[in-house]
Amino acid sequence: MGMESSAEAPQPVRAVLGAVGGWIERLGRIWVEGQIAELSRRGRMAYITLRDPVANVSVRVVCQRSVLDAQSPPPEAGARVVVHAKPDFYEVRGTFSLRALEIRHVGLGELLARLEQLRRTLTAEGLFDAARKRPLPFLPNTVGLVCGRDSAAERDVLENGRRRWPAVRFEVRPVAVQGDRAVREVTEALKELDAHPDVDVIVIARGGGSLEDLLPFSDEALVRAVAAAGTPVVSAIGHEQDAPLLDHVADVRASTPTDAAKRTVPDVGEQAQIIRELRDRARRVITGSLQREAAWLEGIRSRPALASPVREVDRLTEQVLELRDRARRSLTVSLDRAGDGLAHTRARLHALSPATTLARGYAIVRRDDGSVVRSAQETAPGETVSVRLAEGSVTAIVDGVRTDESEE
């Protein structure tokens, strides 16, 4: 319940602090997990700053040294612990702390179980999907490197990268790669390099270590920062058997810092060899094409039509002349046959012509009306008739009619 107060009847500080202390007192004992950020021993007491790596908040923990030393080995800065504590409020200073009754190391099995649970959660969110991973640039302008100060990982990346491509540039950000400061410093360096306009790829590297040493690289805050980065990230944490969550969210996972240098920086010798091979292959292709075209052209040139054009013209001229002669002979034969047929027709017509009959001594007798007299009985004495002869005609008067045929 709230304390009754007003501007005219305010509560004194001691009452407010007493009420706060009473409320906190009612919270009871609680188990708290975190990472030891700071640890100091003063006489019989130990003072700890317990940090939440994800939310980046901390709380003060006070305990007897005997509580801290009860663990073997005693926890040190950077260790993950579980604290059984009672909330405490110091009214004189108005400060909140936890009074530790028991401190335990987080066991390896428990750590692995929590990491597995975190991995499943992030996988379900799609942070590890292959579809969201970006390809590395072929030739980065500048490589950002996050690593321990003067570490072997830094030397491996720099030496191998410059050996492969001497002109490559590096932006190095030395950070703590283990302990309570590692997550914060690595995350800040990552964001700084991601905002750098010249950095095309970022390498996060450190050498091998125990599971506890590599825990910062499985921190949820760091994993989400890598997922949100706009620059491709290469993870080179530990050795081949090490697999922090950073390896799953990074765009490329390198087995070692040396492997990271090989993946991010192309080898100038290898690229020159590839260029030579491609150049030789292109030369062979072009040479082969030119040879095929030259052979085709030579074959075309060897054809009679191109080898001796006049000969082809002469051949065609001979064909034309031959066709002309054949046409002429065919026409002549046709005309001769037509002439013979016409002569035969003329002979038949001549044989059947009345004129031919008249030429043999016959005549054609016609009346005045032009009708032909076919029988002597068709005429009468005194009738005038016209007699057509082979040459000319005469007019006669019928003197008499005889029907006998004794005389021709």
C-alpha cells in the first residue's frame, strides 16, 4: 500500500527509505544468474558486481569471503555464476544490493543446455537462415578486423591477407576477447566498423580456448548485433571443433583466423594464374574459330563457281546454246510434221473437191433458183438451166428429157 503524503504533510526521507527497505525485505530469497564483472576482497567481506550480459545491467552483491571461497576454485572476474541471495536495502545510503548466501559456478552441462536453448530460439527467429547470409565481396576495399590486442589471431589475418593481396587495407579494432568486457567491446567495435564507409567486410577473430573463454561469442546481444549489421561478417572464433553461436549467424564461418584471411582476401598469384588460364583458353577458342572459318572459306574458294567463274559462264552458255538448238530442232520437226499433215489434208480436200470432179469432165446443172438438178426428170423441155464446167459455165435450154441411162 502507498504511503499517505501531501505537500503540506510530506514524509521524511528516513520514512520513505524505511518503507522501501520494508518492501524489499518482503521479496524473500532468490536465485540470480549473471557474470562477475568486478570482484574485490576487503577483509572478511567480498564485493561483486554481477552483470547481465544481455541487458547490460548490473547489481551489487555483498557476501562473506567464506561464501566466495566455498567454491573450488573460487569464482573470478568473467565467470558465470548462480547466486542465492537475499535482497538488501541500505537505508543510510539508499542503495540496493544482494547479500549472497551461496555462490555456485554455472556447470558446463547447464551452460551447454542454455546455449542450446538460445540456439533454438534464434533459429526459430530466422537469424541462422542461409537465405539471409550475404556473399563476400570479391576484392574488398578495406577489411575490418575485430580481435584481441597484439594477438596471434591479428597477426595471422594481417600477414596472410597482405601476403595474398599486398594492396589490401585493414581497419583493426583491438578488444577484449574474453571476460566480462568482451561482449560490450566486440559489439561496439562491430557497430563502429559497420558504420565505416570504406569497410566492405568485417572479420571477428580470436584463437582457440575453453568453452568458458568462448562464451562471449555466444552472447545473445552480440549475435543479434551481427545479424543486424549491414556489412558481411566473417566469424573466425577458435578452431575447427569450436562452434559458438556467432559462427551460425555470421555470413561466412572460417575455421581459423588464417582461413578467414583466405576467404576475405583473394590471392593475387591465384588470380593471376586464373587470368592466364582464361586468357589461354580464350586464345585457343579464338584460334580454333579462326581456323574453322579459314577452312570453310578455303572450301568455298575451291568450288568451281569461285575457282573459275568464266568456266561456269561457258558451261551455262553451252547449256543455253544446246537448249536453243534442241528448241529449234523440236520446232522444225513440229513444223515439218504440221506441214505433212496439212499436205495430206489438202490432198484429201483436193480429192473430194467438186472442182476436181469437174476437171474429170463432169458438170453441175442448176436451175435459175440455184438449186442443183440431180435427175433428168426434174427438168422440163424449154427450161433454162446453167451448166457449170471445170472452166467456166454455159446457159442452156432443155430440148428434151430422156430417162434411159444407156448413154453416159
